[in-house]
Amino acid sequence: MLSNYELYENRYPGCACDIPAHTYTFPFEPNPDWSGYYSYAPEIQEYFIRFYTKYNLEPFVVLGTEVVAAEWHDLEGKWHVQLKRKDGSTFEDTCNVLINGSGVLTKWKWPAIDGLHDFKGVLAHSAYWPQDLDWTDKRVAVIGTGSSSIQMVPKLAATASSVTVFMRNQTYIAPQFGANVTNKEADPAAMDPAAAGKHQYTEKEKQRFRDDPEYHLEYRKKVEGSIVGGWDMFNRGTDLNIQVRELMQNQMRDRLGNREDLKERIIPTWSPGCRRLTPGEGYLEALIKENVTCNFDGIDGVNATGLLTGKGEQVDVDILVCATGFDVQYLPHFRIVGLGAQVMQDQTTPNVYASIAAPGFPNYFVINGPRGNWGQGCALPSHETQMEYILQCCRKMQEDQIKSMHPKEKITTQLNAYEDAWHEKSVNGRIHIWPGSLLHHLKYLKRPRYEHYEIDYKDPDNVFAFLGNGRTISQVKHGAGAPVPYIRNDEDTPWDIE
Ligand SMILES: Cc1cc2nc3c(=O)[nH]c(=O)nc-3n(C[C@H](O)[C@H](O)[C@H](O)COP(=O)(O)OP(=O)(O)OC[C@H]3O[C@@H](n4cnc5c(N)ncnc54)[C@H](O)[C@@H]3O)c2cc1C
Ligand SMILES: NC(=O)c1ccc[n+]([C@@H]2O[C@H](COP(=O)([O-])OP(=O)(O)OC[C@H]3O[C@@H](n4cnc5c(N)ncnc54)[C@H](OP(=O)(O)O)[C@@H]3O)[C@@H](O)[C@H]2O)c1
């Protein structure tokens, strides 16, 4: 039986998507029923469960089973995957192609702060949240200023007796995305998207989305376009970059009222985009509330009753929340052994080709890998495009009798040498973000460039083995009645022969 902490991760108060709900869907699976401009975690979960049921995915899914290791056996051309069930029993399975979709934000961690577990009150993490926690009239401390903290602080501040936010770094709170996209045509009473977190779609708007898929599509395109269209602001030194930086800084100053202390400590000097931009509905307004204190003194340690600041002051609290993030190392959390017994986890920095494949690790693909679309907009369009890319590779391997493919080391190194706008805030590390816009990333991945891959045929002495006996599958299946799809009325009608 799981405790009320463990059922699912990321169920902290205010947990939501921070890009508009109508774009936080699979691009081919719209949802006319989103209740508001941003959707909260339970509604997002419902969407994905509906998707799972609609497409009858259950037979293809093994739940409660962890991948603990995977090793490539080159002679056989197969991955041997070690798996562990919830009851601790283990087993092995094999596959020709291993697709790693294990996410990056799945391994949450407690911060390395002295005495953290000596705390006698309630200790929570944004990803490990006790569902029965009531913070009304309680003294709460929140460590961190990332997106999780930004979403939870307004909710906590609404009823807690006090909230102390321990801050180490600056962060941008962005204006609402798509604030100029109106939906008055569907309902003159439609709320302005600028109302963001307070924004709810009216029944009339939702009905129009349901009844008129073309209208809904146009609406979704406008919202997505308003996010994607902002790409140029991430180009360091451009007019737009400078203008947007000033605009955001000024907006933050306005929202922080007369709190000069906070303006100095919170508003970044670097460009927007160096850290994920989040609209942070109500966050700055919460920080200036009477019951909220921002503490910049650092944390020396935690003890039974609270935190000891770097200035030696004790801050006693009832609830200590670590909104301190995940173990994001961009390397899989399970051991992967590739060609020549090389271990991916031994790499000091991931050497991944275009976020999707790795030299030395044949038939291994990643969804949402390093050097992917981490900087702009929604992750889901890249997930779909990456999956289609992988399917194209699988199809080629299957049809052309290829044993394995993996990207060439030299090409991968060349590609990874491309720098980007995100580099401004890096001190000396590599930036694991695609060096271009979301559209640029999707276009690159729309078709595999097989010339960038080392390709091993099943029979290297007969690479044309796939030609078989000169007849196509369609002829074997249908004999003299095999279809002739190249005969058509219109040049643009696609055709293929099975
Ligand atoms: C609170 C929060 C809000 C976010 N909001 C947005 C947003 O608004 N827009 C956006 O684009 N992105 C957002 N993100 C980023 C988000 O992570 C991605 O959008 C999306 O969830 C990534 O999907 P994924 O399938 O790659 O990984 P995940 O959704 O993390 O799924 C990975 C799955 O793999 C499983 N797994 C991991 N390791 C193993 C293993 N060894 N064996 C078996 N299974 C394993 C995990 O249990 C999990 O089910 C948000 C992230 C968080 C934490
Ligand atoms: N899109 C969304 O709606 C949404 C919502 C939540 C999360 N997410 C995603 O999930 C990921 C994780 O977000 P997150 O907010 O959980 O984590 P995060 O972005 O990694 O932020 C962690 C915060 O904790 C601070 N911190 C960590 N260890 C600390 C310590 N020992 N002492 C003091 N402060 C410490 C960090 O300070 P420094 O800044 O100084 O390092 C940072 O402010 C991000 O990629 C984010 O985009 C997205």
C-alpha cells in the first residue's frame, strides 16, 4: 500500500502547466474541454488517461516495472534489458530497438542541507507532497525559486499564517503567453487570456470548440503561434532581446510595488530564457503580501524546529517545503552498456545526436533527450516528431534488413558544437538545449539523415538481401490482384508499395 506521499509525483498545491492548456496537448489530439487558460495537474492527468483509454494502449504497457539496466549484444543485434517488478522480482527481456522515454524530471531529490531530516515538523518536497497536508494558519518555509515554488507560493500564502521563501537566485516572471489571443468570436463574454490563472473558458467557448473543430484548430494555432513567434527574443543582443528584457524587468518592477529590496534581489540582469520562463500567476503579488518574507541569507542548516540562516538567525516553521527540483543529469538513471562495453553513465557529458540517438549505442533512441526542445514552448510537439523520426528509422531497418544504426561520433560532435542564445548564463558547462527555435528543432527532426549514421546490415556481404525474390509483399499477399497505387489522378497524391 502506498502512503499518501507516494501515489504520484508532482501533486503540490498549484501544480499546473505553465504554457496554455490548448497547447499542452498532443498536437493531433485537441481537447475542447479545458476549463481554463492554464490547466492544473488533475485535469492534465485526466487528459492523458482519456488518451490512453481512447487508443486502447493498455495491452502495450507494462506498469509497475522498472528498467534497471540495458546492454547491447552486438553479435545478436539486440538489447538485453533487466527489469524489476514492484515486489522486487527481476527478469530479462530483449528488443531490437530500445526507446528511452523515462523523462528527465522523474528523480526528485532532497537538497543537501545539514540536518534536513532532523526537522520534526512536516517535511515535504514539491514532487513528494503529502496529500492530506493542511497549511491553514501554519508557519511554512519554502526553499527554492524554480517553477514549482513559483506555482505553490501563492496557494500557500493564501491561508498560511506565514510563508518564508528562501531564495538563492534571480528569476524572470514572464507576462502571460498569448495575451493578445482573444476568443470573443466564440463568446463575447469570453475572458481575456491576460487573466491567466483566473481565466476560465465559458460553456459557450467550449461548445464552439466542440462543435467547430476548424475554429478550434485556428484558435490553437494562434495560441501556439504566439509562443513560437517569440523566439527572436532569445537571440542575444538583438533589438527584440533587449526590448523584451526591459519590458519584463519593468513589468516585474511594477508588480513588486514599492518593495525596492525585492526588485534588487529578484529581477535578473541576464536575458529572458536563460532560465525557463514561467508566467507565475500571482507569484510576485504573493511575495509582497504581509504574511510572506523573502529570505536571501542562505541556509546554514535545518534543526528540529526550523532553519538556521547564513546570518545565524533561527526561522521556526511547522512545514518545511523543498521546492528544490530533481536530479537532472541528462543521463539515464539506469545503466546502459553499448558497443565495446562502453557505459553511458561513464560519460562526463552526454554526447547525444540531436536529442535523439547516441554514438556507440546502436538502436538506442531517446524521447526528450539532451540538446532537445528544452527552451521554447511545449515539449509535446517534439515528443511526437521524435517518435515519428524513430519510427522512420525502425521502418528503414526492418525493410532494408539493417541490424543496427547509431550516429557517427564526428558528426555528433560537430552538431553539438553549435552554440545558442541560451549560452549567456552558462558559466563553463555545455548547454543541453537545441541551438535554435522549436520550429527549427521540429524541421530538423522531421526526417532522419541516414548519412549521419553508422549502418550495419544483417548480412554485410549481401546488403541487398532485402530484394528477396523480386516480388513485393503486396504481390505475395494479393497475387495478380496486387494494388498499383502509383496510378492516380493527381501528382501530389502520395503512394507507396507494400
Ligand atoms: C510540475 C511540472 C510541470 C511541467 N509543466 C510543463 C509545461 O507546462 N510545458 C512543458 O512543455 N513541460 C512541462 N513540464 C516538463 C515535463 O516534464 C514534460 O512536459 C513531460 O512530462 C515530459 O514527458 P516525458 O514523457 O518525457 O517524461 P515523464 O512525463 O517524466 O515520464 C517519464 C516516465 O518514465 C518512467 N520511468 C522513469 N525511469 C524509469 C525506469 N527506469 N523504468 C521504467 N520507467 C521509468 C516514469 O515513472 C514516468 O512515468 C513540467 C514538469 C513538471 C515536473
Ligand atoms: N512548466 C511548469 O509549469 C513547471 C512547473 C514545475 C516544474 N517545472 C519544471 O520542472 C523542473 C524542476 O522545477 P523545480 O521548480 O521543481 O526545480 P528547479 O527549477 O530545479 O528549482 C530548484 C530551486 O531550488 C533551489 N535550491 C536547490 N537546492 C537548494 C539548496 N540546497 N539550498 C537552497 N536552494 C536550493 C534552486 O536554487 P538556484 O536557483 O539558486 O539553483 C532553485 O531555485 C524545471 O525544469 C521546471 O521547468 C515546470
